[in-house]
Amino acid sequence: MPYGSLKVDSLVTDTQTITIDDLSTTAATNTQIASQIATRETAWTVVNSAQTVAANTRYLVDCSAASFTLTLPASPTVGQFVEFADQKQCFATYNVTVARNGSKIIGAAADLVLNVNNAVVRLIYSGDATQGWIVK
């Protein structure tokens, strides 16, 4: 017997309803889940040099000394994201290039250049090879 239903939004299809068959958790499990969600949405990693970035990670970008390139994950899966925020108000002075690493960015086979001070850019992988990463 189902315990309830859940609305699910998807980048690929319309909103769908799925049935939840087992929702048995303990108070400790609920606390752990809440903690993981809070950490994922509030944790930031500082980056100040070229590197390949990890999926589902938020980066405070410090480019106050020089421009550099951040490379997107090589084999992203649908729904994965990467977020970049200009930590030192320096994107306009020292541009940061986001290298596409084989996947398109908003349908283009070109890298993305972060060049607007104070910008926060979130890329989400669409799962569609012709679209690639979408920008929010």
C-alpha cells in the first residue's frame, strides 16, 4: 500500500507524480537527511587557480590575481550542477573561462567566459547532448 505521492520536476519531461512505497525512517535518519541537504545548499569551495571542477559543487571564485580556466566535469549526468560566484569582484578585470570539456554549453560548442563583476552563474546539465549545460 502506498504511503503517499510526490510531485517531481524534471529538466527533460513535464511534472509527474510518483508513488512512494516505503517511507519508513527514524528521527536520526530524518536529521541526517536534513543536515545533508542544508550542507549541500550552503557549502562553498574557494577556488583561485585552474582546475577541473566537481559536479554538484558551489565555488567562490577568487580571480583577483590572474585569469584562469575552470574545466567542467567530463561525463556529466542529467541534473548535475556547478555554480560559480565572483568572490572578489574581479570577473571583469580577470576573466575566468569555463571550459566545456566536450559538452556543449547552452547548445554551443564554445567555452563560457565569466566577465561580469559580482556574477553568480549556475550550470545544470540537461542530459541532452545538443543542449548540454544550461545556464541559470
